[in-house]
Amino acid sequence: MRSRAGGVAAHSPWTRPGVRARAAACAIVAWGALFVAPELSASVDAEGCTDLDGVPVQYVIDYQSAIQGIFDDNCIACHSGDKPPAGLDLGAGGSWSHLVNVPSSQDPSFTRVIPNDPARSLLFLKINCDTPGVGHRMPFGLEPLSDDDQALVLDWIAGGAPPTTTDGLFRSGFEQRG
């Protein structure tokens, strides 16, 4: 919170001793990690993406019921079995391990899901954009997923893409769409 004079207000948490120093240290570590060990992901030239700004953000998402449910309803007719397209099996029990931090078999410069980064996660681009940067919009040849389902995948990835339930308490109030 800033005062009218542009400084930090006296009751702001930023005025407590050590808070700024810890925040600065975290920022330095985060920036260092970007330059020392960058995430594997191509630059994204996606086009025709669905605007999800009007969909309320979901902070607590259970992978098995919500995300796997989307896969079960929309994806596993093709993406399951012995030889699924792009080697991506989205069947229950193994889908998470085929997605998170896994390079795309179509273009290894893309990563299927980068936790906390839906804008560079190929899974999200493929369900949200007509031209996702590699391959086709999914589900291929069918109507796109509903805006609510697309937003749920976006929020799950933004929430860290855990195999269990996203930590809604941590994200509450952060990273709003729109």
C-alpha cells in the first residue's frame, strides 16, 4: 500500500524489519534460477486463443476429479491405450506423469505442462488456441472444450499442476485473470 506521497504507508507489511530484505533475496534467487537453469519451452506463437477473462478463477482444484474428469470426458477416446497420439496417454493413473515437466514428442522444445506457467504449457495452448504453436487444437476435429474446462486447466497449471489438490490458500488473491 502506498501513501499519497508515493512512499510506503506506515501500516504496510513492507515497513516491518526484514520483509524487504527477504523479498529482495527471493527475487534475486528467482532471477538467478531463470538464467542458470531456464525451463525447456519454445517461444509461443499461438493464435486464435479463447479469452477466459470472464471465467471466475478456481483456486482449489482436485486433479483426480476435476482435471482427470476433463480428460476422461474429452480426451481418452484417442489419448489412451498402447499407442496414443504423440505418445500422450491421458488415462487415469498415469496422465499426470505423462504431462508435468515432460517435453512434447511433437516438438521437444515445448513442454507439455510447466507448473505455474500455463502460457508456456503446451497442454493449455492446445486446448485454448486454434493455432497452438505445434500440432492442432484439441480435441482434434471436435468442438473446443468449454470455457470453464479450459479455465480449470489454466488454473490447475497456474496453481503448480500438482497430482493432488492445488493449494488455494497460497494463490488466493494472486494471479487473477483479466
